[in-house]
Amino acid sequence: MPRKKPKDFAKESKNMFRLWGKVKRGQSRGKKLGFPTANINLHNKMAQGVYVSKIKIKSQFFTALTFIGNATTFNEENYLAESYILNFDKDIYGEFISVYLLKKIRGNIKFKTANDLIKQMKKDEKQALEYFKQ
């Protein structure tokens, strides 16, 4: 996918799969693992896994990785969307965001340890950064 200017993406985003919701506090597990996430509840189930995504907060778009599903590594049953916004460090709890799913890069995997998950998340992040360079 060629690199898009922000306004080009805004035009194209009307035809993409979009989730939206209010960012809620979770268990801060992502932050502890080095990947803080913006969590939103999902009311409909969809294919679980990790997606390269764009996040819209107010009128700004940000690059991200979004996990859809329940965190099987931690035996979670809560089904949600967790978005790790790349190069972003702002408090957005209570904000409404839109999540545009661009490409699924892997399914939901149950890792043996948190360190195994962190290693995979670093690979996922690298893949997302490569995707956005195109």
C-alpha cells in the first residue's frame, strides 16, 4: 500500500472496517509490558488477532497495532480491542476513538510467558513500521 497523506487517508477511511468507542482503563498490563494500549469494548465479535491500524483521535490520525480478542496468555475472557499507538504518549482515557483495521498480521496466540509475548510484540511493531514506510 503506497504511503498516504493524512487527508488522502481520511477520504479512503470511509470504506474501511472501523471500530469506535470510549477509551477505558484496563489492567495496565500493556503499559507494564512496554506497550501501553488504548482499550475499547467490542459488542460484536470478529476475527481475533493483531492488525496494523490507524487510530483517529479527534481529527488526528495515528499509526498503531490493534489486538482484537481476549488475552489468552493471561487467561482473560473479556473480548476487546487494544490499540498500541506507535510513538504516542498521551493520556486519552475517556476519549472517543476510531480504529481503522488495515491488515491482519497474525492470529491470537497463547504465549507460554510474558517475555515470549513481548518478543512477538516487538516483531509485530517492526512489521507495522515497515507497513507504514511503504
